[in-house]
Amino acid sequence: MFDVLAVRTPTLPPATHTNCYRLGDCVIDPASPYPEEQERLRRWAGPIRRVLLTHHHADHIGGVDALVAATGAEVWAHADADVPFVVHHRVADGDHVDTGAGVLIALHTPGHADGHLAWQLAGTGEVIAGDLVAGEGTIVLLPPEGDLAAYLASLARVRSLAERLWPAHGPPQPAALADQYIAHRHLRTAQFVEVLATRGNCTPEEIAGTVYASVPGANLTLAAAQVRTHLAWLRAQGRVSERANGWGLA
Ligand SMILES: [Zn+2]
């Protein structure tokens, strides 16, 4: 099974660390930009041949340069991953990587990030899930790349393939967590629609202030961004529209 090393990263609170995974000669998401953490990661990784990425967010790629410089490893990432370093191999959905300790299958799972990949250990229900789900904290879908339709489809896909999800933050989770995430997104969507139905046109900030008022410690800036992503999904279905004074039901 996967070796896991959690390294300190500039990630979204309450999470403080990102999980780096190792299988055979591959390390997935060498994440930390901090030199002392990069050194710890290098010693843990040992000789490796490839760095595989789940996605391009800063709390997943901060240690790529340092690990590549130390090991000579190649970087493998999806074509849509926008990263500030050389990618030696652009991964497509279904690609196989023989790590020497098992084969990893790339699953293109966008929605949280363009070019997001999950990695399934072939012949098993074990899936490295990146930021599809979290064992600690929450997953945010931020404009412009956050895409709720794609995210829901990605969750459904890993749910159909996985027994256990290995997230980037926090401990492994049963794959049924993906069902809870899907249900939660639909619940939030219904709550946002309810606000528009009862109050008329609203801005995303007003919707967030209403729905997240009861959520302890909610970050209303991030919450409003989530609302925008949900509204974009509803607009694509013709259920809401954006007007001069906010969003309203279509
Ligand atoms: Zn992310």
C-alpha cells in the first residue's frame, strides 16, 4: 500500500499539512515549499524515478523543484495542469504508470482544479484522491476553474471505482464519503435557491451571509466564491440568471 508523509504547507485552514504519497519509484504531490520539510521529504522518498501530480495548486507542488533537483526524477502531470516547472510527461486519462510496486492508473477528475488527476492502484479499490475529498477541512471550488458539474461527475466516477480514498489532507476515507459530498453539494444548491426564492435577487455575498450564518468559523469570502460556482452551474441549467442587482431565479 501507499507510504504517506504529511508535510507542512501553506494550505487552507484548518488543514496545515498536505499528504505526499509514495509507491515504488514514484512520489505523488511533493507539496512543501519549506526547505526543512523538503529535506525531510527527500530523505523519506529515497531514490525515485517519477514525481506524479494530482493537480497544480500551490499546496501540492511546492516541493517539486527541490525533489527533482535532488533525485533527477521526471515530472508527470495532466496536460491542463498549469505549473511553473518542466513537465516531462503529460498524462492522459487511463494512462498506466508501473511503479515497480504496483501499477497506478490515471483518472482525469476535474472540477476542483483543471487537469486534476486521481490515481488508482490497479486491481484494487485504493485511490489517491488529491483534492476530490478531504479527511480534514473542506474542498472548495473557486472561480474561475471551479466547475460543479465536472466535480460532481468526478466524485461519482471515483465512487464507482474506489473502496477507499486517500486524500491530500487528513487520513484515508471510505469511498462512501464521495456520496456524502455529492449530497452536500445538492443540499447547498437547494439552500441557495431557497434564499433567492424567499428574498428575491441577491448577490453571492448576501446568499453566503444567509446560508453560512450558522456555520461556525465560516470564511464568508470563500463561501461567496462557492456560491458563485453553484450559481454558474444553475445558470448553465437555465435555473438562475445574473442581473444588475444580483442573481435571481430564471
Ligand atoms: Zn487543490
